[in-house]
Amino acid sequence: MSDTLLSFIPADPRWQPDRDAADRAVRALHALAPEDDGIKATWHDEIMFVDCGSRFDEVACPRCDAVLDKHWLGDRLSAVLTEKTLTVVVPCCGGEPSLNDLVYREPCGLARFDITVWNPGRSLLAESELRIVGVALGHPVRQIMAHY
Ligand SMILES: [Zn+2]
């Protein structure tokens, strides 16, 4: 049995909601995915990489579209905790994007807060549904679908 996790993270990787806002977003998600196996909001002390599990394919440079080495990415993600910055110098073209703005195929992201829906029983949210969740949370959100 594999599990599908549909996670929602704030567009700003450092942003965190208060408990009431998180509860509102959880209720909004439960209405959008009524067959879920559970929905949990989690606050992180440090910025975490929210990945897409076995769906992870490749990551590319947002400036020149070169595919980036996964080991390089792993090292950069580890360095976030000690260096306190998301800005990286990419080896392909010398650009300095945020790790959060690399082109992840499938989508992944960085966050200090996430809401995860276990086995949502549906596919990705439409843009209009994502906006509902964002309004409930008080901050725009990105969605990440993962399989484990
Ligand atoms: Zn590049």
C-alpha cells in the first residue's frame, strides 16, 4: 500500500500562521477533500524541504533551464539550516536564485509550516480551490503532491 500526501505550504518559505488561521485552512481543506484519511498542520522551527517523494524527477535552473545535480541540491538544502539563507549560486550560469524558486519537477518547496492531507481521494486542487485555502490561511499557498 502506498500513501498519497497532498501538502500545502505558504508561498513565503519563512511565513507561519497562528493556530486559528491554520484551523480555518484545515477546515477548508476537509471540505475540498472530504474523503481524506486525516489532515494535520505542522509548524517547524527551521525551514524544511517539503518534497514530493517518489514523484521527484529533476530540478532545473530557473534562469537557464539547465538540469541541476541532485547531490548538489542535497548539499545546498542541508546548508540552509546553518547558513540561514535560501539564496544559492547555481553552477550552470552563475545565477543566484532562491532554493524555493528552482524549477522542481514535480513541485517541491521550502517552508516553516505545512498542512498535509493524507490520501485526499482526489487530484490536485484547482487554482480557485487553492485560493480558498489561501484566504482561509491568510497567505497564498502552494500545493505539493507526494507518493510514498
Ligand atoms: Zn542556470
